[in-house]
Amino acid sequence: MAAVSFALDNSYARDLEGFSVPWRPEAAPSPKSLFFNVPLAEEIGLDVAALSGEAGAAFFAGNALPEGAEPVAQAYAGHQFGGFSPQLGDGRAVLLGEVIDRAGQRRDIALKGSGRTPFSRGGDGKAAVGPMLREVLIGEAMHALGIPTTRALAVVATGQPVLREAGALPGAVLTRVAASHIRVGTFQFFAARGDHARVRQLAEYTIARHDPDRVGTPGRFLGLLERVAGRQAALIAQWMNVGFIHGVMNTDNMTISGETIDYGPCAFVEAYDPKAVFSSIDSQGRYAFGNQPGIARWNLARLAESLLPLLADDEDQAMDRAMGVIDAFPALYACHLLSGQRAKLGLGVGQAADDVADAALADDWLAQLHAGRIDFTLAWRRLADAAAGDDAPLRSLFTAASAPDAWLARWRERCAREDEGASANGNIAAGTARAARMRLVSPWAIARNHRVEEALTAASDDEDLGPFERLLEALRHPYDETADNARYAEPAPADVTAGYRTFCGT
């Protein structure tokens, strides 16, 4: 069988000696393709035809490496639920190398679930079909929603079972594409060892890769911290505006690129609740839905600590500079959040004087949803119907149809100020146009937890990929309200949601 052939670069392994360990993935006894992301393969310039057959399955299982591959397991540390682990690293993943995509961007290609590495810490280094297909569903859903994310290029069944608490499960390997796999924890690994030279080396590499306009500029290390803060503020605001709970925001799961990574115990909220937690391992609610902005700031502070020796020779001056970025994060996040909320409310950018009032309008809407235990996704979607003049679908979500009256009056007054001067017909047209804009930013179909579990159970237990493929198709078109996809917009029964728990995909 001919090896898959395409050009791989290895800048991480080449330019950052000592930041990883050369390591080959374990061979899978009987690789079988379960998923191949053709649009993504085309986007990064791969040969779709060559990767669609047996040679592709062998490649995505780690059995046959492309020419030029220099696979490595990356080193990193991390704060896990607040406690620091000085050595974590790729315990079941290898970075094969990098490609330059059709847009000229460097992208990592890595395998996950490909066997033990020096960082496995007693684990088997393997992965199961269900968790790897979850990464496909959630990652592609996030991509379709316009949220920066790592993406699944392929999933291959290995033909070898993995042993977990639930018993023997079918094994699988995921191929993941990322802007990079550099994490806050990557910086922490060397900072914790007092290896400031390597922290600087990593920072220079990261700037060249993700912020090339800052290469060689004075203050570039502070600039790196500012850029990461900006990317994370925008990312977390997007999470909050679609109801996404990451579930395990450890510093080793926070990328420098601003992409969402590691879809383990993640979920989407149904009935709106800032305290919502679905992760089985988050017993204290540290990573609850409403805590995510604060945790992002906490994680940034850990990055700032790692970068302190690079920010100034004087320790106090370095601390002041770092804290300036950390203290600015809440306002930066609030700006991104309000921008997204305005779009979902059908409002324009607004004047500075509108900021406080518009933020209060959004906060009060969320408070209304929380008090009524209203489905977060459907509430926003049905608000678009109200903008078009039909309140009935929105009111039907509330126990008392009149519950949103006072808030709707405030919202309509705010909309009317934007439409001031229009004729009666013009107001109707403005409402129709507003509804159309709102439907472009408030999804109808999301990766609802019960549908995800349905699809994963069928794939893992029955080798039936039909439910997975149908759900994936719906998630790739989240704004299309069609009869075919109606079941993917239906909330789970309340008792199902109340007892729902997600698990780390190990």
C-alpha cells in the first residue's frame, strides 16, 4: 500500500528543540474510516482522493506516516481545577507536523488516541469511538457557528478495544487540525522550571506564528499577552452567546491562538442557567457556564506569570504591565459580549451612551430566561419571530404568555429609536429585515446533549453511523430552519437535562 504523500513542515520540532519528545504513534491492527472531513481536507490542500481509501485510513490511524513527518509528543504543564501539575504533556497524542493551507496559514496536524507516550502518566494513550466522534460533532458545530475552533479531519476505528470503567469500548484515533497546539500550559512548563531562556524562545516562536506583525518590535512580549487576552475575550463572549460550556477550562486547555480545544465534558445549555454544570468531574462548579469569563481571566493571569521575566527587568514594573492587561480583560470581554448580544437583539452598534442601557436590556432578557427556565437557543430564535411581528412562538416558551410583556416593550422602544423616521410600511420592512439579521446570528439547531448521546451510542454500540451523519449535517447548517432538522431543535425533556453528565474523553 502506497504511503499518503503531501508536504509536511516541522517548525515546532525544528525550532523548539527540547519542547517535545520524538515519538511514533502505535500501529492500529485493523483501521477503518468512520469520518473524513472532505471540506477541511480541501481547505488545507490535501489530496482528497488519496485520503479517502485504505491508504487514508492507514494514515489517519498512524500506521503509515507521510514523507517528511517528524512526529513528536509535546510537553506542557497546567493548572487542573486550580491545582498545578508541573508535567502533563501529550499523553495520547502526537503532532505529525504542519501544513500551509490554501490561505497561507500554518496548521498543525496531530493524532489523538494513538497510544502511549512519555507523558502518558500511567494511561493507555488510547481513545474510544464515542469521545472522538463527539469532537467531530462539537467542533464542526462550533465552526459552523463562526467560533474559532480546532477541527477534526478524520476519525478511524482501530479495530482494538479500549478498557474503561464502562467496560471494553471500540477504539479510535482522531486527526485534529489546529492553528497550533501551543497552550498556556506550554509556557508554564518551562516557567515552572525557571527556564526563562526557553520561555523567551517559545514566546518568539509564538509571536512569529500567531502575531507576525509584532516580530522584533519593542514590547512584543507584552503585546503577545495583550493579543492572547483579546483573542480569549472574543472567544469566551462567543461561547456565552451560544450557550456553550467547555467543561474543563484548565490552563492546558487554553490555546494561545484563541481556538477552542479539547471537547471532552462539554455541552450546550438548554434551560438558561449561569450555574449550569454538566461535567462529571466538576463537582464544585468551578467551570460552570457563568464562571467561564472569570476563569479565562484567571488563566490569563497564569500566562502573565510565566511571561513576567520578559516584560521588564524590574519585577515591580513587569507586574504592573502584566496586571494592566489582566485588569483590562473584563471590560474587553464585556465589549465583545455586548457586540454579540446587540446582534442577537437585532440592534445596531449604538452610540456610546447606549452601552449601559443595551447591556441592561440584554442582562434583563437573560434574567427573564433564567427565572422562567426558558430554553436559551429557542428564546433567541423566537425573539427574531417577534421582531417580524409574531410574538406567539416566543410567548409559547413561557408558562405565562404575558411574562415577557414589560421586557418586550422596552426592546421594541429601543428598536423603534433605530427605525425612527420610517413610515408605517417602513417600520414593517425594518422589522422583517431585523428578524432576518437576527436569524443569521441565533442558531436553530445546536448540538443538543440528548441528540449527541443518541448518535454516539448508535455509532459505538451498534456500529450505526446514520444518526451521527444526520446530526452532523444539521449542525453544519445551524441557522437553517427546516422540517427535516426539526428534531435537532427540540429541547431534551427536563428530567433528561437535569440528570445529564458528560465525561472526559479519556
